[in-house]
Amino acid sequence: MIDQRNDDAPVGSGFLKIQRAETIGARPINTLTEGERLMVVQSAHGKEKLDLLIEAVDGPYLLRRLPMQEVYLLVRQLGAEDTVELMELCQTEQLVGLLDLDGWQGYHLDRKKTLEWMFNLLECGEEKVLRTADEMDFELLSLVMQKHLKVIRGPEAIDDEDERAEALIKDGGYSVEFTDEPTAKIAGAWLDILFRHHQGLYLQLMEGVRWESSAVLEENVARWRNGRLLDQGFPEPLEARGVYSWLEPASFNVEQHRKLNPFDVLDGVEAPSYVLSRIDHVHLLAEVLARGITSEVAWELAYLLNKVMMADQVDIGEIDQVEDCVERVYGILDIALEKLCGHNAEMAADLFDSIWLESLFRLGHSLTLQLQHRAHAIHASVISAFLDPPYRSLVDALLQRSPQFYQGLMEVNRNDTHPFMTLEQVQLCSVWLDRLERQQRLFVGIFEFGLQHPDAYDLEGCLPEQGDDLSLSQMFLTAYANRLLGKPFAPEPLRQDAIRQLHRLVTVDGGGLKAEIRQECVAWLESLETGAGEFGAWCLASWDDEFCRLAAEELDPRFINGMMVRLD
């Protein structure tokens, strides 16, 4: 939300602006300055925002200061009757913008949406229909009409001069066929208004609808529409995917991404109000925004958000989806800033002003892509079928189209995922992937027994019963138990007598794992692979917490977790 008192003035944090707007809004809107009125309007939502625009002495002017996507969001929040009131305040450029944003399915103008748009304008009155038809792009007007009617014949087809004269007076002499009855009422009313008040435009329109190739006309209109959307910061989805293109983090050079020229802003239009909303979840970025950003940076941020929304096919008329996108983008930006600046807010603020925000976003995203690439390598490995629950959840989260953070890494009882928000989360995932990669080296290249496809394991009469239920920790603990019992280090299921023998060997009096067992295991694994001892200690924790806490008489093969057991 931009400070309206001075176009070059810094912008405060979204939270501070909202608080200030609420305080200002306690006074009647027309007692406020222009900048304060705009601030209050941008802070409001839905019907409240519309009521403020209607009440304000300069409501239409304030509406023109709002960006197109914010007007569209407002339309989506309003009911049909309130939408008409808003459209009464809109300029033709904004009305066309609403059609650009809501009236298309891919590269085709949607007949149903255009009919709703035409109906709402009829509700605004004849003068509004006339002004809109006269001021909007003629090709767009022709395409809208082509969606709803077909000109069967023109006045030249009427041979009788008296009939032709009468027809020219009645409807210009054109015979029209509408797609259906509701369309006939709405599109027919538009034609009637144009014929009665602007016959020149009416005749030109009828000839255009009659002779223009629908395919060529729609292609031309779509091209102009794409240009208008691009001016608002909405590129085509395929082009928008470039925002996710790879930037090598190790070779990222700040100087190569500095702005040589300031970012172009839409003259007289404010950045969308959601640009500085929901920033409480980020850390360094929140400090940067609290220090204030210029209108140029605010618009650059809006364009970045728009580009991501187009790439991800976010419904920009759904505020929840928009805010989720804002949250995700800000998390990625925060990761990039932390990577480059640590916790230095002053340095981060300078970078946020001086280098391209899309470059920052691509850097932050590439840091998460590095994790995803490593997860893909794990997924392609033979160990993928045997990952223990937390590691499997980690890999599954990273393999999402947009890499996700598995919350269970930070909170034991959590099993959900969410977009990456901090560099700490990226680093934590990297640590866990290090562990997984060590497990991969152990089971694929170091342990002599090797791994097979889950179906290759004969587990009849065993627990677990199927190879699909095996995990790396189960196979390691089973193999290690065999090693302690003087047998080959291999994941061969333990019999009941071996379980009792193992229990006596590894359990201290009173319950718990013997320290020397843990120490020997960790040291042995470290001798095989540096850092692998951590995996051994993690696996042995289940013995310490469960197996070694059982009394000898409580040992039941059916209820011993963490090892492969053969039922006698």
C-alpha cells in the first residue's frame, strides 16, 4: 500500500499501514486528505470498500488509482447488485480490464462471461453502455457481439424500396439471429441503444460482425488483450514460467543483477494492496519492508507476484489464493536475502532496492531446487523403497512441483508440509539429505548384503510380512543384531531364541541400551563412512526406547518393532 502523500515517499510495512488506516478510518472519509482516503479504501475489503468509494467525494478518481487486479478482486468479492454499483464508477479502461481478466478461457473469449458483463453494463444505464461501446477497442466490441449473434443479411438484400426504407428506420435493415432467448434480450438491448443513439458505430459494428473472420478477429483481440495484461504485469503463462528458471547459487553475483534503470510504474495507479500484506511469517524481509520501500519497488514486487501467479495459474480473483501466493513468494525472497546478507537488515534493504527482485526470487527458488535435485537422486536409488517414515516424508515433500518443507523435521508430531519460508528450513533439509545420502552409500556401496527389490524378500512367517513394509532402519538393526550374535552382517529375520539372546546381550539391568553397544556401533559405522555413526545411533534409539525396556518374560516376537522377526 503506497503512501499517497508523496509519490516518491517510502512505504511502511503492511501491518503499520493497516493499523494507521484503521485509525484514520475512524473519521468520516470526506474529512480526510486525498492520500488518507486512498489509504483507507485500499485497506478495506468487499462491500466496505465499495461503500467507501461511493461515499467519497472523489470516489471515481480513487477507483482509478487502484490497480486493475485490485478492482477485479473487489468484483469477485461482491454480489451481482453491488458489482453493478462498482461498474457504474469504473472508467471504460477498467471495464475492459475486467473483461480481460475474467472473460477469457485460454485464448478464447468466453460467451457466458461476456454476456454477464454486458448485462451488468445494461443495469448501469444506457449512457454507460454508449460510452463503453464508443471508447472500447472496436475489434473487441465486434468479437463480443460475434459471440452472441449472427448477421443473416444486410439492407441491400431488401429489394422493395419501401420495405428497405422502413427497415433502415427500424434497425438499419439488418436481420440478426441470436444464440438463444436470454442473449437476444441482452445483446438485442445493446444493439437497440447503439442504433438509437450512435448509428454510425452501430452500422460499423454490424458490418464488422457480419464480415470479419471469427478466428482472425479473436486472434487479433487476444494479442491486444495480452499486451494490456502485460502492461499490468501479467505475462502469458508460458513466458511467466521463466520466473522459475535456474540461477546457480554458488556463482550468483550481485553486481550482475543490479538495476541499471528504475522500474517503470503505472502512472497515477497504486501498487496492489496485497503487496504488503501477510508479512509476519518472514523475518529479514519483514524488517526490510518495515524500513519502507519506494513506489517503484512496490510495483516491481507486484509484477513479480503477478508473474508467479500466472506461472502457477492462480485464480487472481480469489483472495485466499492470492494471499497464499504472496506468502510463498515472500518466503522465497526471505531465503535469498538471508543467503546473501545473513541477518544484516541494512544490507538486505540495500539489496532489495538495488537488484532485480525476480533475480532474488530465482536465487531463493534455486536453493530449494538444489534440495529437489538431491531428492530426485534418492528417489531414483534402490533405497527409495525402504526409506524410514521421516525421510520418506522429506523426499515426498521435496518432489512436489514446487518443493515443500516437511514440518516434521522441526516438530516431531507434525506431518504436514508448507512452502519454504526461511533459510533455516533449507539448511535443515540439507542436513537431513546429507544423512540420507550417507545411508545410500552404506546400503548401496558399503554393506555387502546389498539391497533387492521389495518383492525379492521372502518374508513368509515373518514380521513384517511383505518387502514393501521393510525400512532401512529395520534391515540395519536386524543385520547388526546378527553381527552381535556372531552371525554374518545381513538382514536375516531373527528367531525367538535369538531375540532373547540379543536382549540379554544389549540390555542393562533395569532396562535401557548398554552404552558400549551404542559406542561400538557408532565407531564401526564411522570407520565405514564418515558421519554414518549418526544413522546407527538413530536406529539404536528404538532399542533403547522399546526393546531394551521390556522385561525378558515380556519378549513377544509379534510385538517387537524395528527388526525383522521370524515367528516360530
